[in-house]
Amino acid sequence: MYSSTTPALSSEQEPDRTVQDLARALRLEAEATESVRERLRGAESIGWESPAGRNFRAYLAERATTVAATAAYLREVALSLDAYGAALADARRDGVPG
């Protein structure tokens, strides 16, 4: 079984702050993923003149597309977490127990 990578809440940290931290971490991962895509694009532009090289370039293009989609999904999740964190903060301000 895999252990959780999400830290447990400390008594000092509020749930909405934890969600904000996670959203920030996801944005950083999206940026890192995007840099991988840029490297793939760079390798794709090398003049691969053999049939195997052309196939490899097509493979790199597919991977770059998949990596770009992954970065977009990470950003989308970060936005969703922002909204969730805002809802948690609103609920706390309204006196709803977190």
C-alpha cells in the first residue's frame, strides 16, 4: 500500500491554508511539467533524417502533447482547489466548524 504524500493537518494549520498550499504545489508541478514539454519540443526539432529518426520525432510529438495535457490538468485541479479553499475559508468566517 502507498503512503499518503499529503501531510496531516497540524493543530496550528487551518484546512483552507492546507488546500491553498496544495494548490500552490500543483501549480509548481504544472510549471515543471511544462518545462519537460519544452525540452521534448527542442528534441523534436532536431533533424532526424532516418526512418527511425522520423518515427522517434513523431513519438516525441505525441509525448509532448500528452505532457501539455497533464500540465493543463494540474492547473485545472489547482483552480478547483482554490475554489474549495475559498469555500472553506468562507465557511469558517460564517462559523461553520471545519
